[in-house]
Amino acid sequence: MFQSKNLMLDIEQQLTNIGTILKLKNKSVDGIWLRSSCPLSTWTHGHGADNMPSFGIVASDFGFGFHCFSCGHKGRDLDSLLYLLEQFTGSDYEEERERLTRIKYSIAFPDYETWSNTTVQREKLNPLPKEIYLTLYEDAWDIEESRNYLVGRGITEEACKKLELKFDRNENRILFPVFDSKGDLFGFSGRAISDKEKLRIKDYAGLPKKHMLLGEHFIDKTKPVLIVEGLFAYAHLFSIGADKLCNPIALMGASFSQEKVDKLKSKFLVMYLLLDNDMAGRLATYGDSCKNGLANLLAQETPTFVIQWPEGKDDPDQLSFDELQNLMKSAKLFFIKPLTKKYKNDINKSRSNYKKYEYKYNGY
Ligand SMILES: [Zn+2]
């Protein structure tokens, strides 16, 4: 993989220099990796320290990337790390920046992409300092590229501001800040504005996704919850004013965790399910036996309605306010009738047989 032993030694030397410049603690260099205690741990780790070195700087074909496997902070360049340090410490890192730019090398490493896309979720649920994170990125409406993208997807300025959408210029992503019910910030989920981008959705700052529901901080207990899958379905609902009717909540994917189900149940609110009209959405709604789908899990605790898609529509993005209101009015209360033998056989034969059972197992 490496062209020469000398080059490898050179990279190890460079990593050692980087560790010295950044004053990293407990550091060791091995191949393309420098491991150390996380320099952000004072602000981002549970006990304010990282005694088990969980932070790494890696040499890649992009340059030097960093990643903390504990707090989840990562970036493709050391400049982003310096920026974070400046925000947290309030001091200037110009000297370090200057010294780091003098460290250069070039070689193609294949591993960085795979490595950097590993989803790291913080297990300890500590909120992030909002005053820092919400100023790290610019408001999405203020930047032409992201505003054009939002307008193209039917997102209004009012919705963009209400949801506090941000834009990451380096990665060209619209960032959705994710808050808990108290309004504490836990990270961002970012959607690439180019459909050519391989990784359409990328999470930031170690977002503990399995614990989070997007929109939870807006919940108004006098209205039902409307559950959708994706970021833009959620932003669309706010853009058409659906929040006057209900509390839009996004699962941030078509799958759901037990933690999300428990959170939803604990609201004791009427639930409406509006997952995408495709196989993944139907599987999440009904499960593979009707019992382990989200509809049934919620229906055990609270009245749960499943919205039936009208002909020709398959995504909440396509609905107007009036259409949504009518669909909610005509949605059927979910409960399970005993499964027939034929149902079980059909399901075993093919998962595509779902659709014809939706209506049958949904309603009185
Ligand atoms: Zn860390």
C-alpha cells in the first residue's frame, strides 16, 4: 500500500510533529494513525477528561483528518479542529495554524472514507454547548446556494428560521439541529445539497440518533403527533403550516429504535403515522408480522392512526395543507385483527405482498 518505507517514516514523523504542535496528551503514533486523549474532552466528554485515548488523527489522501470515538467530533482537516478549539477555549490558534500548514505530504490512502463514515454515536447523553454549536455554521437562508436549494424543495424562509437550519460550506450540506424535549442540542443531521454526493445524509457532532426525535422540542401537548421519516418531509410540514394541526416529528430514517418508541409512548399523545409510501416505510409501519411495526408498538399505549396514501403520492413532500388535513381526518385507527393463515403464508412468500394487507389489517 505504501510506496516506500521512507515515506512511511516521513508520515510518522509528520504525525509526531502534529501531536507536538497541538500539545496532545497520551499520544502514540502507529502507521498512518496518531492516537491521543481528546483535546476537546474538557468540554465534550462526560467527566471532562479522556483517560483512555479515544482521539485519532489519520493521514489520508485529503490530508490529515481527525476523529474522536468518544465524543464523535470529526473532520477532514485540522483547520476544523483548530476552529473548534478556538470556539471552546476562546483563544487564538493562529500560531498552530501557521505551523500546521507547513506540514505537507502527498499520497493516496484508500481508507479514510470508510473510516470517517463510520457512524459514531455518543453513548453518554450530554448536550452540546448551544452557544458554540449554533454559531459554528451560518444560517442556511443567508447563503445563496443553500437558500436556492431550500426554495427548490418548497421550504419557506419562516420554516427555515423556525427550525434553525444551518449550512456547512465545506461539505455543502443543510444541517438540521437536533434538540431534545428540553431544547438541549445533541448534534446535527446534514443533507447534501447535491444528489451526486454518495453520502446523502451525514450526522454531525456524534449525534446520538437512536435516542433522538427531530422536532421533539416543539411538541405542544394540545395537538397530536405526526410521524414522518426524513428531514425534508419534516421541513415541508412546517412550510405548509402543518404545525397548526399537529406536532411534526421525524424519525430521521425509515427505521426506529426501542428508545424512539419509548420516547413517543411517553408523550401520551394521539399519534398519526405518515411514513413514506414505499417498502421501507411500510415495513417500519407494519413490521413483518404487523406486531413489531411502529403502528402496533404505539397502539399498545396510545390511539394511533395510520394515514393511507392517496393514489399517486408517496412522500409527505407532495402534500398541501388541505390534503394533509383531509388525510388526517380519514386516517384509520390502527389495531390488529388475528392474523389468518393465508396472511402468514403470503408474507412468508414475499414481502411485496404487504400492500394488499395494509387496509385489511388497519381499521375496524
Ligand atoms: Zn472527544
